[in-house]
Amino acid sequence: MNKLRILIVEDDILTAERIAEQLTSMGHRITGKVVSGEDAISAVDNDLPDLILLDIKLRGVLDGIQTAEIIKQKADIPIIYLTAYSDKSTIERASRTHPAYFLPKPYTIKNLSVAIEFVFMGMKTGSDLLFPVYLMNDRIFIKNQDVFEKLMISDILWVQASRSWVEIFTTDERKYTLSMNLSKFSAQVTCTPLIRVNQSYIVNIDHIEAFQGNILIIQGERISISKVYAKDFMEHFKIIKTVQ
């Protein structure tokens, strides 16, 4: 495994020192050891790491989840949560930040090593190993807990970029969140009705209700068509000329 630059965010100094020692022995470089969310944000600004080990309970005003939300706005850095908190509400909050891994305390150095290896594999392949998506003809299968749920391409209204992930809006008002950026999604899900119209949206042209100028409407959602994508968008329409 390649060696990574890792930031440790842990409110217990002794625990942070032990983790740092273990990771250093594995060949990784520690970019910082901080005890608060505020310090973690500053550390990311000063020296961008490849990976963050983040406790949920921290000193200062911000907890680990709030810290992750702010960091994710700055850079798409994989985060491994290291925490003794494994109740349902905490896990649900943490999952909304799309962590690369969730490692409950107490853990062993072997557990930590496996978690880092797992995350590294995802970084190396450019894939999302925790939230995989499978494409088959006219449908995709999205992982929901331990089950891959079928989503027909025809049921997708639009796909919207949201920081370092995308949200899929559907005809039955379900919404799926995937931990990948919009470019990665569009490069892999290349089905004809899905057309990119700007930096933040891919739309299903079969569900367009109206368009005027550079604005199209899908179920009340007004979506702009940028100049970069306008030509490709219009190529899907045939102009019918009236007989003079």
C-alpha cells in the first residue's frame, strides 16, 4: 500500500500519540495531531492531507460531524470516523457526511490498518467502495444498507451535484445520495435520456415539461442550461418546419 499523509483529530492526546506512532511505523506521514474541530479545519487549510482520522467527540465548539461538514466544503478528503459513539442517531448524522469508513472504539491496530487499506483502494481506483452503483442497460442498482435496490433510468428526474456527492431525484419522490462527484457519475452512467445541462445538473430529457431560452422545467424545478452544454442539449431535438 502507498503511504498516505494523515491528519489525526482526537480529543485524547495520549490516544492521538499512540495512533500517530502506529501509523508512522506503517510508513505514513502525520500532517498534524489536533484536539478540536476548529484546529482540524485550520490544519486542513495549512497542509492538505490525503486522509483524516476523526473522532466525533472533540474539544471546542464543533463536534466531529460538524467539523467533517465544514471540511467537505473545502476539499473532498476521505474521512474515517474513530469513535465510541455507535448509537443510531449518531451514525445517521455521521453518514450524511459520507465517511469513507466508520471504525468503532475500541479498535486494534489491525482494524485500523484494514480500514486505511480499504479507503486507499477506493482512492486508487477512483471508485466508491462503500456506496457502489451498478449499471445494467436501462437501470442502476444502488446500495441501501445490505441490499442493492433497482432504480430505472426512466424514473430519474434529474441528478444534482451537492458538494462532493450527488443527489438523484425520482418520479416517486425518492432521493438517493451517492458519494461521488457529478463528473464521475456522468462518465459512468451514460444512458441516452440523461443529459448534462450545467456544472450542477444532469436531467432526464424525457421528463422535461417546458423550456424557454436557457431555462427548462421538470416538475416545477427550474434548471438553467449553460452555454457549454447548450449545443449538446439541442442536438436531442429535431426542429419541425411548418409548410409555407
